[in-house]
Amino acid sequence: MTRSQNAEPAELEKFGRLAHRWWDSESEFKPLHQINPLRLAWIDGKAALAGKRVLDVGCGGGILAESMAAAGADVFGIDLSDRALKVAELHLLESGLRVRYESVSAEDLAARSHGEFDVVTCMELLEHVQEPSSVVSACSRLLHPAGHAFFSTIHRIPTASLFA
């Protein structure tokens, strides 16, 4: 499945419109900023990020990607929102960290890369795509056999969205 087949155009547009607010810790992205230290500690505690090749699928503006880079990981972030990726790249100028970003789907990346990553993260993305299983399968193909995959998603029911 290619990026155009699995991407929800309305979701890409929504996050594109909000891209300039990714790094505003009081914006719509406040929950991501609040949970990020806990999330980073959980991932690092399970996978020892320093020196690892990490893929952040659906990286958005780079909040988690930069944190993992600061923990010593070699991070590659992918997203289908070009605007969000521009914000992520601009923020690197401020943070001084090194993260590589690319506008590519997990499925398309998996078609050209197999088993290249020690850690794959996919946080709050699955609820925004048409075929979540396609993304999970792609993440599996991208992961080194002894690697660690981390997923987090919000259930696709109105109550979950309301409380998220």
C-alpha cells in the first residue's frame, strides 16, 4: 500500500494547518509535550536508545524524534505532512540536534528498506490512517529482527477522542 492509498487527506490537511504550533507547549499539542518525558523514559528504559538507529513513524513536528536524538539515538523521522516536517527541520536549527526527516509513508519506506532500524516508534498515528494494519506491517519489516517496536494510539470511538 502506498502513501496515497493509506493517507487520510483530511487528516494531513488538518495537521498541516496546525504545523506552526507543534512546538508551542500550550497549543493543541500540549498533551504531546506533557507525555513526552514519560514516553521517552519508557522507550529508553526498554531499548537503551544511545547509539541505536531509530525510526519515528508519523513524527509530526519532531517532538519525540528530537528527544530520542538528545538521548543519543541516530533518528530518522518520517511523516506525510510536508508542513510538519518543515517545522521539525526548522526546530533543529534551534535545538542543534541531528535528526533526518523525509516525507514518505512507512509502507513506501519498507519497500526500499528492510530490517534497518533497531527501534521503531509509531505514536498516535494509527488512528489517522485508513489501514492501520498496513502501517504496523511496514513497521515490522523496517525493524531489525532483534529490535523494539513501540506503538501508541487512541481508539477510534467518540469517547476516546473526547478524553484524549
